[in-house]
Amino acid sequence: MRVLVIGASGLVGQHVVERLRQREHDVTAVARTAREGVDHALDATTASVTGLRALLEGHDGVVFAAGVDDREVPRKPCYPVFHRGNVAPVARLLTAAREEGLTRAVVLGSYYTHFHREHPEWRLADLHPYIRSRVEQARAGREAAGPRLPVAVLELPFVFGRAGDRLPNWAAPLDRWARSRSPLLAPEGGSAATTARSVAEVAVRALEEASGEDIPVCDENLTWRELLDRVAAATGNRRPVRALPAAVVRAGLRLTGLAQALTGRQSGVDPAHLSRLLLRELFVEPSASGSASRSVDAAIAETFRVPLR
């Protein structure tokens, strides 16, 4: 196949490109800025359908591995920022892909859409603008693609690993904390976790099979205490991880929400309701994820093997 990858210079994007080439597919690597390994520099948030069609001509498949994550805290209202980064570019990209006759597509999304689907009573899209953008990303993308272009949406949790100088966006502050003398505190609850290599394997498999499914990706489920313990061990500064009471978590998030309101900012994941997620075990069955059930220890070690800036 000929596959175009948007966001090819990112952590997961680089692994997707590498895995496609290992499988002897022809890859066109596209990223926001020109750098080694990038064939075309393109800002997906401003690219037109016409411009995207020119890039997609002659390709069989496309991967969207870009977007805005939930660390962004823009000015209120924040939803337009997440729509501009996650929804609009995917809709334009898959419109162009449909018009060019592509036969398969993969969008890298968030595991929050999995929990939105599994637990509608949590009202995740109503309460959290970022999660709403991910739900809309999948819906608008498939609507733009139409019935003849299957779109697989990979629902990603915490992703560990590295690709050259690219690391998970949240790795640096966690690395500083784990290497410091500050006490390591973990609340109840936990999260699914995976690796950049696993995501790439699932993405390429979805392309080869022309899957149009929602695919939650998980290698291992970890409590927050287990995750912090492994990160600390990877930094070589291993020490006990102590319990953080739920009441303290809730109070801290309320103060965070108040501070944002006072500065006119709004988080994509609303601090007023975040404790309902943070204190839950957001676990995904590895056997149903499209990736093999395996430890993420090697990827954690790879992520934190040297101090991060």
C-alpha cells in the first residue's frame, strides 16, 4: 500500500511510519514542521480539502496521528480550540480521502471515547470539552469518509516509549517529580497503558485489514500507585509510593478549577468533574484491545532512562 501519515514526526507517528516500512508499505510522512524523515511540511489545522487531495493522490490509506491533547488550557470557551485541532482537520482530511478514492484510514484518538461509549451515564462529552472533541472527531470523520472508506479509530490511553527526541507530552514533569526528593503520592484508581510500538502495530494491522472499528488499545492496566512505582524505579530513584486521600484530590482539583476561572481559562477536562475519572480504574481488557497483553515495563524504562528537561 501507499500510506500517508499526518503527524509523522510525533512519538506515535514515527513508530507508525517505521512499522509500515517494516511491512514493506510505501509511506509519505507529513508533519507540521520540516525535519529529517518528513516528506512534506503541512499544518493540518489550516490545510484545505483541495490541498489535502493533492497530497493524497495515488495513496491507498491515510493515518491521522496529530491533534490537540487534554493538557491544553486555553482561554474560555475552550471547545473551539479542541474542535480546530481534533475535529475539523480530520473531517477535511477524510473528505479529501473519500474524494481521492482511498480505501482505508486510521485516526489516533483517546480512550475516553471508549468510556463514553461504555458508560453513557458518566456524561463525559457533556462535562469535558476535550472528550467531546474526541467523540465528535470520530463521528465527523466517519461522516466525511462515507460508507466506502472504513475509518478505524484507535482509542489510546497513556502511551510510553520514545522515538528519537520525541517522548510522551506528560513525561517531563513526571520525570522531575520521580527524581526529586518530594514524596510520591498516588490516589486510588488507575489507567490502562500501552506503548508507542503497540499502537503502531495496531494501526498498521487496522490499515491492512481495512478495519472500520473502534479499537481500544491496551497492553497493561496499572493502578496509579503501580505506575508511579515503576516510573520511580526506571529513574533509579525508587522509594515508597504513599496513598493520597481522595478528599485531598477533590480539594486540589476544586482549587485548580477556581484558579482557571479567575484567569479566564478553561481546561478540556473540567477539574470540577475530573476526580470522577481520576479516582476510577479506567481499565481496558487487553484481550479486546487489538494488541497483545504484555508488560509496559520496557517502554517505561525507555521513556525515563535519562533525565528529561
